[in-house]
Amino acid sequence: MAKLTIMPSMTGSKHKEKKSRRKMIIYLAVVFSVLIFSLAIFRIVNKYIENSKKNPPIAYQVGSMYLKKEPLTMSVAGEGIVEGDPQVLAYPQVTGKFQYNAVKEGEYVAYDQPIAYIFRDIVGQVYNLAPVRSPIEGVVIKLYYIDRGALVNLNNPIAEIANTKKIKVDVTLGVDDLLKIKKGMKAQISYEEDTNINMELTVDEVTPFVESQTLSGTVTLKSPLTNQMMKIGMSVRAQIIIGVTNDFIVPEESIIANLDNIYIFVNDHGIARQVNITRGYAFNGMVEVIGNLKSGDEVITAGAFKLNDGDMIKTFPETNAVSMNNSPVAANTTN
């Protein structure tokens, strides 16, 4: 009897192949999904790490100084011109025509010495030349006539003479400052272009009236000339000392002013804090400040202009800050 042999079906083989491919596709899809998910997680974690490594807020580097009360010599300031004491004009006693000067500018003259000569030009009359004499002993600082034949009258000066052994300075002050000045007070004057050229003068006279249109008056300072570098005609700054007080002072650059208030910054544990103040007296770049301040406060000096309230700061105290001990301080209401 013949044996029956059963061959594998071609249909079953194809079914297994399709199933295998489906598994492979599913596997690849899962792997691809895992890769995408892993990449997304990596990016999220990396971004978180980057954010956690952001630089801290910027801390501004600024100069500072520690507050302490200083003895302040208060004064009132003004400006004036150095003159001889006395310094006068020489006028002719007759009219006529200028002939010549008998002296030169800068030359010393004695009292009643002829300075210039005038020809009395009167028709039908012959006169000797009329001298114009010096009214004081001193130095000729100005000759007003040079050209021969120039008309001369009684109202025009011929020359100006100054006593150079003594000097005076007339300072114009506003009425508020004028009321603080008394005869006998001391004053310091200094040449505006070189403060090393300076002298001490005394208040000799305070005007008894105030100019109604300008609400100002004149204070006259006088002294023997003790500094030969101080010359007649120099423009000087005068500080008239009126008293002494004790208060806080800061450099001018520390003070910020706007339309609403005037303030400085203090260091509050690394944070700039704004403190409103009132300005007081000022001298040589230093200003008296009045406000909610106490000794030991660290005030921002250099760099204060770039700060806002609440900014982080890193301070560098100025060891060479200007001291105001025994220094005159001029009122900030000066002319």
C-alpha cells in the first residue's frame, strides 16, 4: 500500500513572513518613538541646566566713603577784583589839549607829583602847560591819554593810581548773605586760576543799604599786601567766614538731583538705597548733607549717577577722601 506524503502549504509560509515583518515594523516604531522621546527629554533637561546656570544679576562697581561728622567752617562766598587801598583817578583841573605824560604805566609816583601836562588852548592867552598831579602816593596802573592834541575836560580822568602796599576787594552779596556779615570777620581770597595765590583779609565795611533792583549790597575787605603774587586787577574768589558747625559732608558727585528731590545712595548690604537729602554748605567739591543719615553709613561716591534704587553694588571705599577738618565751607547761595 502506497504512503501519503503531506507537503507544507505555501499559504501558511507567506502568512508567517507577513507576521514577522509586522513585528519588525512595530519594533522599529517603538525604537524610533523611544529615540524621539529621549531626545525631547534630553532637550528639556539641557534647557533646565542652562537656565540654572544663568549669570547672577550684575553688581555695579562703585566708589564709596563712610560718613562721619566733620567740623565745618561756614562761610559766604562771592567774587571781586583786587584793588589798591586806596586806588583813585587823577583828574585835570583845567580844560585844554593833552600834551604828554610825564610818567609811564607801572611807575611809582609820589603825592602831588606831575603825571601829565595840558595845554590851555584859550585864544589870545598864553599859559604855561598845566600839570595833572597825583592825588596819592602809589603806582600808575592806567594812563588814559596818549595822543597829543586830544581834548581834555574836567570830567575825564588822566590816570589811575593805586597804593600797592595795601589792597581791598569789594564783594557783592545777596541780601540774605549780606545780613550774615559783620565788620571784623575774617575772609580768605584766592586767585580763580591758581588757588595757591591767596591771602587773609578782614571785613572793613558792610554797606548800610541794599540795592532795591538787585536786592544786593557790597562788602569791603581790606588788608596789607602780604603775598606779592597777588596783583592789582586780579579776579578773586572770597570766602567770608561766618561760623563753625558739625555735620555730614560728601563729594559733590555723590549728589543726584531731579525735578522732584535731591538724594544720595547708601550701601545697604550690597544694595543701593536712595536717601533724600537737603544740601547745606559747599566748598572745594564737598557738600554738607542733611537727611536720614547716621555716622558709619557708606555713601556711594564715584559712579552714583548710574544707579537706581535697589541695584546690586560692590563698593570700593575711598581711603583718600577729602577731609574737611578746619576747612572753610562756602554757602551754596553765593553769587
